[in-house]
Amino acid sequence: MPKSALTNLMEDLVKSLGLNMEIEDSTSYTLSLGRRSVELEMDDEGKFVIVSAILGKVPPGKYRQDVLEQALKSNGYPPPVFGYLGFDKDTEMLVLHKQFHISKVSKDELLEKLPGLVEMAKNWDQAISSSTVPIASKPDPSQAPNILEILEIKT
């Protein structure tokens, strides 16, 4: 049976990162990038790869209101963006995600885009875990670390 487009993409990505992982055909994968894990999965229609990072639980009350207000501000910035913030009301979790069209995305594009997403996830996660309100700011792609820095590989 032929492998899915997502599986082929993951194999290319893992190989490029020099990771020693066995990739079995699946509809979702967890990729550890340094101290952060991201999920890669197909959308329900099989057209997009969704890359996401769970940022943490945001308890109800004024704090949640303030965090979600900053998330909306962050989501309103024009491109380029590292990802979009979403809130799962059932689990009370804030999630950062970005989607890529499966027929157009390449390992090179993911290697270029993942560091910004991981850096944004780290910043929002740190704020939430310390119960401070993250402050939305326009992403600056030139300030994102490269993939080797995230993997803590010294060159």
C-alpha cells in the first residue's frame, strides 16, 4: 500500500533533521524539536497539514479573558505570521497552529517555518505557565531561531 503524503513529508523532514525515527504510515505525528513537541496531522478533508503546539491550560476568569484578548490581537496581524492561536473550550487549552496545503508544502518550507512557530509557542507557553498575560506582538521572521538552534545543535 502506498504511503500517505503526510508520511512521505515526515520521512523527508526527519531525514533532513538527522533524527533517528522510524516512520510508520499514520494520519498524525509528534515531532520533538528541542524542548518543544509539535503535532503534524491532516485535516478532515486531507488537503492541509496542520502543525500545532499545545501551549497550556488557561483557567476561567479575568486571566483567561486577558489571554484570549491578546490571542485575538496576535491573530489579527497581517502575514507573515508564525501561527494562529485557538482555544479549546472543552479542555481549556490554548493551542498554536499553522496549516500548509499538502500538495504545496515541502520539507524545506517546514524547516523554514517551524522555528518561528516553536519560538512563539515557547514564549506563550512560558507566559501561561507563569500565570502572566502574553503580550501580542507582530512576528519578525528575521528574529526566529534556525532549526539547528531549536534542536540545540552547535555548528
